[in-house]
Amino acid sequence: MAMMLGLVLLLRPAAARKGTSTRPRTAGSGLLRLLALGSCPAFLVLALTSKSFGAQRSAAAYLFAVVGVWVTLPWVIGWAASRISRRALRSPQHSGSPARLIAARTTAARPGTVVRLVAAMIIAIGVIGQTQIITSLLSARSGDQEQLNSTQGRTMALVQTSAPRLTDAFAAALPKGAHAIAIGTGNIRSDGSSASRVLQAPCSSLRALQLPCPALGQEANVQYGTLDKRLRVSGYQTFGETPATVGTGPVSAIISAAGLQAVVFTDIDKPMDIPAVKRAAHLHLSVKALTEPVAEDGAKSFAVGCQSRWIPFLGTIGTLILLTAMALAALSEFLQFAQTLAPLTVLTGRGRVFHTTALWCLGAPLLGAGAIGTFVHVVLVQPVTGGESGATLSWNLITAVLTATVLLTAAATAAGGSTAARRALTWRPRAD
């Protein structure tokens, strides 16, 4: 933001000199302006190639490049508008239209005006686009929402605590119809494959999951394919598709040093009150007890994905503030410029010239900035999209941004043209 403010100050229009022509003079290309113009494609290339720098360095390089692109992009648009306007000046069609001629001469001479006009819109597109991408990344890495809402996500929870066993108070506080089974890890195989899964609980809980109930001191082996599908989800990354060893006994830690791990579940067609299980664990086991749906698999947190929804909400508020400030600033600057056009009402005999001038001075730059900014956003997110944990580009957001650009352009053009035309009616010539 500080870099953007500095760039805007550097691009402010120079003070008019006495004795010069009233025709706008073409602005020179200073060293810093050329630096900003050349930096934008360099930042874009850095963002697209940042993956090759390694995990931590690539993230820092990508963020640095993205900020650089959004800071320098307004000047690129201003430079492009200036070049296009110079070519338009040589077109007989534009030379025959007072409004287009005035807009083309002003834009060609003062590209900084275009930069200040489109800067807020470009920043707004960058803010809302990056918040969507960050939210998508956090959601992708916090668990599968569809899996969370599935049967195993709503009927079984994993409880981890340092307590050696589940207390009677905890069992009494569980939702009606809930059972608990301890889960542990057996000896790691000599060939280095996944450790075996050990299940232990009273017979009533074992039978609730269609598991055998061996006599005390004995064990039963159950193949992975015959386990309840919720158990196959729980701990898959640790155990893989290895068979399970089932024993009868209390719900206590299989390995004391590792603490207690247990699953609390209800029948597969009866959703469980998981918040109630969390409350029971905190009250009757430990305030540090971890309770999460088995769909999270112990390595992800849906809480992160849910909390990340605040990012686009707050980002949208910030974007609306930026767009409101942009609209007011653009309208104010155009009205100040439109005061010099008031005598044209006398020369042309109609006020339509103000609406046409507003279309070319306000509408065209805003519409172009919205389209270019959206395209640049789509290009910038390519390095972080795709893959299992990659972000997802929201085409609904792209459509919404383009629609908002069209509406904002139409509103700014209509307001600028109408206000300038009304002010022109009150203009009176004054003696020097």
C-alpha cells in the first residue's frame, strides 16, 4: 500500500506553467515510471516460476511477486491508455468528435490520471481474488467438507487424551446411544510396513461395530475389508489396510506412554452430537483433550476451514470500501476536469458532449482495468491451483467481478456526465 501511494504521488500532474498553450502537453517518462513499467512483467514471471524455489522460499517469492504485480499494474494500464490515445489522435473518426478528441488528448498527456483512476479498482480485484485463493487453500488443507457431512463424519469422533482410560463420568455424559472403543498401535512389522491396529472395548461396544468379542486374554484378527467403513477412515494414514487385532476389555490406553486414543460412535444411521462429546471430554477427561470427527483423520482440522470463511467476508468489506473511495475520487477528479469543458456547451449547443467525454475518460479506463485485472488474477493463481492440497479458482467470483466492473463503470459514467452537464448550465464567462 505504501508503494502504491508513492507511485500515485510520482504520477501526479505537474503544475501548469504560465504562458504555455492550453493544449495538454505530453508527460515525459521519468526513470521511476519506466522502472515501474518494466517491473510488472518481471514480477509476473517471478510469480509463475516461484514453485522452483523450494517450499518456504517459493511461498515468500510468490507473495512478493503478487504484491509487486498489483502495485505496478495500474501504471502499465496508464501507459497503455496513453499509447492507445496517441494513436487515436491520428484517427479521422476521433478527430471529428469533440468529446473523443478531448479525452484522447487528456489521456495521452496525463497517464497519471488514468493510474489514479484505476489504482483502487486494481487493488480491489487483487484483494478479493487473493482472499478467495487463501480461503480455498485453507479449506483444501483442512479436510474434505463433503466427507465431514457424510455418514462417518457425523456418527463417529476421535478422542485423544493423556488420561489412562475413559471415566464413568465421561461415559455418562455421552449422547444417548453412543459407544466408545480404544484404538492403539501394535508392534511395527520387521519389514517396515504399517503398524497393526488394535481395538479394545467391552463386548457391547464391539458388537455395535459388528466386531467379534473374544474371551478375556484372547485376541481376534479382523481383515481390513470387513471393518466398519468409519474405522477404515480413522487412522488410515497410520495403519493403511492392515488387519485389526480385537480384544475385550476396558476402554483404556493400549500403550500407556502414548495416552488414550478412542473412537466414540453411534449407529451409522443416527447422527451424533459431536459438540456434546467435546464438552464431555473437556469436563471429565482433560481440558487439553482433542475431539474431532474421524473424517479429519487426525491430521487436518475443519475448524481452520470454517474459520477461513472470515477471510472473504472481511476482504469483501475492504473491497467495498476501496471501490467506494475510488468512485468518489474518480468522480471528483472528473468534475474538476469537466469545469474546463463548460464553454463547450456554448460552442456545441448541447450537453451530450459531457456524457461522451465521461464515457471515454471514466468508463473506458475502468472497464479496461476490470478486464485486465481479472485476467491478471487468473494468470497469477495458476502456480497455487491444482493438486490435492491446491487452491481452486472460483469462476463465480470472476463472473461477479466482471459484472461489478460493468455496473460500476455505468454508474460512474452516468454520474460524471450528468453532474458535469448540470454544472455547465451555470457557467458564465468572466472578464480577465
